[in-house]
Amino acid sequence: MDKSFDQKVQASLFLVAQDLSNFNKTQMPNDNPVEQISYNYYVVDVNCIIEPSILEHYLKGRLSQNNIDLDYEYAIYDCYTDQMVYGNYIHSDDGSPKKPTAEFEKVDDYVYYFGVSFPTKTMYLVSGQYVWFLSGLVLISALAFFAYATYELLRQKRLSEVQKEFIDNMTHEFKTPISTIGISSKVLTEPNISDDPERLQRYARIIMNQNKRLEEKIEQILQVASLEKSTIKMNFQVVPLKELIHDITENFKVKLNEKEGQLRFTAVDGDLKILADSFHLSNAIFNLLDNAIKYCDKKPDIQIGLKDELNNAIISVKDNGIGIEEKYTKKIFNKFFRIPTGDIHNVKGFGIGLNYVQKIVKIHGGTIYLESKSGEGSNFVITIPKNLS
């Protein structure tokens, strides 16, 4: 902006020099009569005697023409006295007189010349830069608002998609047991059902099992909701991990036998204990084992490892399932997220199991990460501090 201002001033003063030459019917002394002596002081070489009133008239006209609307003052060199004779202070607002502020230096190379000084140039340029700064700030703010609005729109769109996926999954999960209960209930209302006790018990067991399944699904959702609101109660006690995992594997064998799978548990020697809520920690590990079966297209082979490293307990659950693509490994812990499978619903769930596992691990002050490749199985590794002291 400083360079632009100087260019406009020099162009205006060049025209003033031409005006004076035309007025006095003399030739211009050279092709470039304007010289900038200092930051805000310019001298103009002319080839004639300068009349103050004429000069002031041309200065006002040319500077105004180039939109230079700030204070200035001028002086004329008198060759007889070898002095700069002060002319006037021109106020940009109202033209009211002001006291001289500039010291007009002489130039030895010229005979007839005048000097013009802009005492408020610094303030003028700073104010101009302030305007540009404000404009830039407004532009940046507008861009930031646009970026935020775009982000919010995309986030709302994603939330809408997640909500739709969750509703679709929930509908799919609840529809089958409800339908099964409905059919079984209808069978139990048949007039002659009591004549066939075995059939009656079979359908009664179906209703009981499907009702239990519904309770488990509802409990899953309620647990995640409670964790989200931080209203779930944790009962921390000293827990022997080897014993805890052994109980989980024993309860899991029935489900594993249905798939003709195997489970191996490798633990450190000794009794590794941590401060934990045994109920929720058991649920978290059970969720990982359940996923190991659900996402396996062959006979499941699951390995549970337990290590003692410094002040941490390391629990790993490794399977031989379908694995997870790298682009999804960081998303699978997000609530309601399920790896896209199109319209195929061969694996049931809400997409809240791993989110629940991660939250329980975090409540215990630990971390969980996934090692997986598509088609090569998955390995979930949980690190939990002992916190016994």
C-alpha cells in the first residue's frame, strides 16, 4: 500500500509540474521532475517562477483527482534568499489552517522547485492497513463460518445416515424374535395343544429363549446409554484376572461348540490381579469373543492371552475370522458403526458392542487397539493398569 501511495503522489505532482509549465508557457526541465526525498517529503523541479496561489490551486486539483485525501503542506524555494518559503497547510477535512509541522529541506540540484510534505502519511497508511486487516478478518471469519457450516451439514448428514442404519439394524434384530414369539404364541393358543406336552414345551422354550434374546439386546442399548450419560454404577474390586477369564471361557464353550470351534487360553504364571468391575469387564471380553464367532466364515479358532507387563495387565483376544480392512480399523469403536455390507444382514448387531468395550476399558483407565487385516483375522489388545496401590 505504501508503494501505491507513493506512485499516486508522484503522478499527481508530475501533472502539477505540467500545469505550471503550461501556465507559464515554459518547457519541463526534465522528463522526471518529481523526486522523493524522504518517507513523506517530495520535491518537484520546474522551469519557472512559482506563484503560491497558483501552485496551491493545482495541488488541490491534482491530489483530489487521484483520491489523495489527507493533510499536506507545501513550501517554495526562493533562489534570491536561498530559503524554502513556507506556503500553507492544507487540511483534508475542512481546510482550516494549522501550524507548520514539516522541515522542508533544500535541494542543490534545482533552481526553481517546490516541496510537498504529508505529515499524516503514517497514520493514513496504518488506517488503510487496518481496513485491509478488518476486511481480511471478515473474509477469514466468513470462510471459517462456511467451513464450519459445511462440516455441520456433513456431520448432520452422517448422523442421519448412522441413525437410519441403527434403526434398520434394530428393526432387523427385533423383528425376528418378535415374529418367532408371535408364531409360537399362536401355536400355544390352539385348542388341542395340551394334548401334546412335548410340542407345548418346545414352543414355550422358543418363547423363553427369544424373550431372553430381546432382553439382552435391550440391555445392550441401555448399558451404552448409561455409559453415555455417565450414570452407570461401577463396583471396583480386586479381581484375579486368570480366574475371571477362565469363567468367561467356560460360559462361552456352549456357544463355541455349536460352531465346532476351539478356544485356547494362555496366561502368565502366578495370580495376576487388577482393580476392576468384574461384571462389566467380563461383558467386554465376552463381546470380543462373541464377535470372534460372528465374524468367522470357518471353524472358529480363538486365542486369549494374559500377560503381566510392569504395572499393566495385557489381555488379547485373537481370532481367525474375516478380519477388518485397514480403512475401518479406527471407526469400528464408534457408536452404531458397522462395516458396510450393502443389503446383506448375515451378521446381526447394532454396532454398539465394540463401543461398549472401549468405554469400559477407558473407565478402567486402559486402552484398546486392533491389529487386523482383511481375510487374516483380528487381534484385540487391551491394556489395563493394575491400580492396586
